[in-house]
Amino acid sequence: MYWLMFGVLMLVSMAVSGMLKSRFSQYSKMPIRLSGKEVAEKMLRENGINDVQVISVPGQLTDHYNPQNKTVNLSDVVYHERNVAAAAVAAHECGHAVQHATAYSFLTMRSNMVPVVNISSRLSQFILLGGVIMMAATKSPILLMIGILLLSVTTLFTLVTLPVEFDASRRALAWLNGASIVTDEEHDKAQNALWWAAMTYVVAALAAVANLLYYISLLNRRD
């Protein structure tokens, strides 16, 4: 049952990833007047944010907002190109900057969790494996319980990420429409692109929850 569940989630993840790439490829062919860099700078400026820098970073799908050094990092394609897909991604990342500037609660919670998650994500799988072995050999559930606790932290992190990502997209789409950056048709395409991007986080969260439930089921079957 465990492998069937994760097999299904893997297939869903591949399907979502493929659809996301297809949509962004399609919407990259819909030109607009501003580049991703210009969209980002305009959105920041119109939201009264003057201490965030927009920079270009190498790679694909490397776009992100860094709250530590207050930078909106856009991949080369998004940074330079003038199309609906680039505008959607740039505005979404600026949505995170707006969240940061307004102390959006879920982003604050997510940022505060990062140091703990960095530790738990590195240790949890080793401790879980050791816990399963120890429980099989000695019937002691202590190590497995510690592993489940660490895994719970990373699972909670993926769940907290969901409202952060959906809210950033909501802010991005509202601004794109209000600032007349895109037409009604282009707005719908941008919304669709960001929806598929958000679905990757949904699938990741489902996989994290399923993994946690699996180890909890092992703990409950120890007798």
C-alpha cells in the first residue's frame, strides 16, 4: 500500500511538472511590453518597497525571494524576457517581498522554521531508519518516535508553505491586473501558469503527509 501510494504521488508529480513546463512554454510566446525585471521593479516601487533589489541568477526555475538579503532573484529567462510567463513569475516573487514588508504571518512562521527544518531534514531519514531497525531488534520505539518528531517539523513546513505560495500568487495577479500590465486574456494565462506552479507545492505537501503517516503506522504496529 505504501509503495502504491507513493507510486501514484510520483506519477501525479510528474504530470503536474510536465503541465507546468508546457504552460510556461506556451505563455512565454505571449509578448508584453515589460521584461520580468521591469515588472518586478515596478511592483516593488508601487507597493512602497525601496530596499529590495531585483537581480538575475543562473539556471531554470531558480526564481525566489531571499528575505535575508532582501533580493528578488529571477532566472535569466524571466529577468530579461518580455512575456506573460516572465511577468507572472516576477510578480509572484515580488508577492513574497510584499508579504515580508507587511509581516504576513505565514511567511514569518515559515522563515522562523527554516533553521529547525534545516537540521530536521538532514537528520530525520537517518534517525527513522535507525528507529525502524532498533524497534525490530529491541521493540524500543524511542528512536523512531524521535525520527517522527523531526519528520513532523519538515511536514509542517511544507504545509505552511502552501498559504505563503497561494497568497503570493493572489497578490501578483491582483497587481498585474490593477497596474494594467496584462490584458484580461493574458491575466487568465498568468493565473493558470501560477496555479500549476502552486500545484507542485500541493503535491509535495501530500507526499510529506503520506510519508509521515507511514512512519506513524509503523509505530502503531510495533506490538
